[in-house]
Amino acid sequence: MLEEVERWLKTRSWSVTDRPLHRILAAKRASGSSVSVVLPALNEEETVGEIVAAIRHDLMHQAPLVDEIVVVDSGSTDRTSAVAAAAGARVVHRDEILPRIPTVPGKGEVLWRSLLATSGDIVCFIDADLKEFSSDFVSGTVGPLLTDPDVDLVKGMYDRPLALSDGPASGRTAAGQGGRVTELMARPLLNMHWPQLAGFVQPLGGEYAARRSLLERLPFPVGYGVELGMLVDALHLVGLDALAQVDVGVRKHRHQDGQALGRMAAAIYRTAQLRLARGHLIRPVLTQFERGAEGFEPRTFSVDTEERPPMAEIEEYAARRAA
């Protein structure tokens, strides 16, 4: 297995510089493919506008790589929608997409519904909380899908510095320490149960692109387990050599607190459980503790393990495709 991973790393791990933009654009023209960029957003007014503006300037006006930018707002209470629209994105509210099926909270829910709100042959997902955003995140992940017809999904890989807030190092960053749930939960799970995927540097990263023909056949965990679930399911559906990763530099974003990370880790673990033993497990909850007026008080959260079926099975999607 180690030899297979090493072979994959040599043949399916690239740098954004390996595919100059002019080569990607030529491949896009030759294939006639269209590209959609989706930003799932919840209260991201501080960053979403700069991301949309950078993509529009670099990859729509300067170079015609991206055909549409769609921000899917999942219930923001700030000015996320207004800021995104002012920057040039088409903004769609999560609840307006496929209203026949009631929505549930979760990132995966938004990504699943976005397939009905977009039309590109290639769909690129970008988290809306990125700081100092570079359009390389889009061109880097989309590029191999346009130049290499045997590649179906491309993950971004990058350094993730962690901002330090305590002690004498407060205000500085720790290189490579930003992926805490990745290192403590996702990477051990993948190495133990799906070692073919051990070569992915950022398996939980929210910046990746895939062919619609793959995405519409995948189930989508509704919550934080969506990225791990997608990798595992894609491995079984199209094989390791249809998956790739591209180094796009450095990813800076807003970091979650420890309890939020615990809930993310629980959802990811549950997503892995379901793929190892479907249908045999109770619906889990996670209890955490916060100090209150009378000592430590329990706070219990459901672990978001509901999954949406492949979009190709949804009547409205099939009707749109037929039309």
C-alpha cells in the first residue's frame, strides 16, 4: 500500500505552477467545458467580498476561466449576502434551492443543494472565510480537470498556519499547525481504514474542484463530514488515480475554538463509522462542558450524520438535466 501511495504522490500531486493559466484556458476552449465556483457562506461579511472580487478580476475579466460565481447563504444574520452581491456574485439562499425538501443545518447540505443552483461541468468549492485570498485556489484545482480527462476530483493542498493567542507568542502564527482536526482525527482514520488516501495533505480542506458527473453520483453528509465522505466515496466510485491534489500555497482563515473542533471531529468520526458499518449504529450525540454559575454544565449536541442522496436521484435535478 505504501508503494501505491508513493506512486500516486509522484503522478497525481502537482503545484499550481505546473499548469500555466494560458495552458488551462486553451484546454477549456478545446473541451468546451464550463466552470462554476461555489462559496458556502454563513456570516462571512468580512471576507466573502474580497474572495468574490479576486475571482471575478483574475478569472473572469482578466482570463475567462470561471463562468459563474455563486454564493449560497445558509442563514447569515450579517451582511454576507449584500457584500457578496455587491462584489459580483450571484447570491442564492440555501432554503430557496429545492424547497420541496426541508433544509437542515450543515456545510454539506449547502454543497449538495448548490448542484441545483449551478450549471458548470466543473464545480469548484471555496470556503468563504479565507483571508489574503489568491485565485490560485481556483485555477490550481480546476486546472487538472481541464487538462487531464482521467482526473475527476482535485483537492487543494497548502500550509495552514495557526494564529497564536496566548502567552508570549500571542499575535504570531505557528507554521503547519492549523489543521488540528485533520491531524487528530481525519488523518489517523484515513491511514487506518483507507490507506490509499493517506497521500492527501489536506483531506478536510474546503477548496477543491470536481466534475459534475462525479458530484451528482455522490451522497453528501450534511455536516462537517462532507469532505471526508466525499473522498472515501469517490475512491470507491472512480478509483485512486481519478483523484489528485495541487499545492496552492498558504491558507489563512478564521479558526474555530476547541469545542467547535470537537463537534467537527465527532461528525467526521461518525461519517467514517457509517462508511465502515452502514445501518448498524445508534444516532449519536456529543456532550461537552462549559462552566456556569453552578459549576460545569453539560451541553449536548447531535452529531450531524444525516446524508443527502446522490443529486442524480433527485427528480428536479434529473428534469433540469433532461431539459
